[in-house]
Amino acid sequence: MTKIIKFFILLTTSVVFSQSNFEGQALYSVSTTPIDINILTDKELPESMKKLTESLFNPKDDLNCILYFSKTESIFFKSKKLNNPNKKKTITDILIGNGKYYAEAKKKKILQQREFMGDLFLIESEFFNWTLTQEEKKIGKYTCYKAIGVRIIENSKGTFKKDVIAWYTPEIPTFFGPKNYCGLPGLIVSLKDGDLFFNLKKIKLNPKKKIKIKRPSKGKKMSLLEYELLMKRLFYEKKNN
């Protein structure tokens, strides 16, 4: 019976996807896993350095990010208005970055605009691959379902696989979510990406003022693979200079 109900929900959602012209604005709070700063160094730190390290790795306030979405496209970015511009950078700021993520449902493509060392890039990638599960739970007023994806991470220590855990709700019929995490049959309400946590804070559906989504156009265009190879080359050159 549970499978039949879930099938009906997904079927109903797909009908809404194909017929509805709704749009919305979702506000996400973004936080990171708390870190014990005492394990970051073997040496005893001065009190001023401890406070600085604490504020960097364990910020008191969450970041606010916005997702604008329509039936066919979305854009996700860190909100300048809702975050204190005078506040010092934190590990959450660094992990999120200042880029924009534009998603297009028809082509199942993500276009990430980001700056690196003074240069602007437009990085194209595919929708994230998900495995849907039958696990469900209530988050706020929404019935949510669990989806799992795998992200490949490469660094100086090797290549690793890390799970990305998303909870989405078909009650808000959109394919979009935070960053490049799109392609699920419902809005992502909660997401864990490594040490980053995204949680839906507020949502406005079909606001009176029409939402405008602008596709990023400035920057050097390249694929995600080309960008990753460029980063590896720059890292190698810097390391050996």
C-alpha cells in the first residue's frame, strides 16, 4: 500500500510539473559541522588566535542563500541582503563561495558562474545523479523522501567518494534545489553535502511580484572536467614553484 501511495504522489507531481506555471522563492540556512579547534594544532594558541580560529570554523550564525525557481529554470546564490557584509569570513563562506548556480530543467544542465584568482568562469555540468529510497519523514509541514547521491572528491591524499543526502518533498513540485543539486521530483527541503548542511527556512510560492531568473552570461565557458583539470594544473604549478 505504501508503494502505491508513493507512486500516486510521484505521478501527481509529474502531472503538476507538466501543467503548472508556478514559481517560487526559497530561503535556505547553511551551516557547517562544528569542529573542535583544539585538534587543529598541537601547539597552545594565544587567546586571541583561539577566538579567531573559533569564529572561522564555528560561526555562531548560519548563512542565508536564496533559490529562485520557475517551471523551467532556477538560480541559487548567497544572499547579500540577508547576510552581514561586515562580518569576517567563515568556513561556511569559503565552502559556499560567491558563485551562482543556474539550472535548466529541459536540458538537465547546471551553469555555475564563479570567480577564481580574478578570472570569471562559466562551468557547465549535468544534473546530479540520485538514487531514490522509500525512506520518508516529516520536516516541518512537509512529507519528505530521502535521496542519495555520490560526489567524487580528489585531493593530495587520493580519490574519495562521499554521500550527499537530500530530503525532498513532492508537495512543492519543482526539480530544483541548493547549488547544483537538482533533478529530484520535488523541492529539496534538507541536504547534507559533506560538512555543509542546507535547510529550508522559508518559502514563497507564486508571489505577486513575478520572479525574474537571469541566466549568467559573463565568464569563460568550459565543462566541469575542463575546469577541474585547470585547477589541478594551477595547483601543481603553484606547488612546484
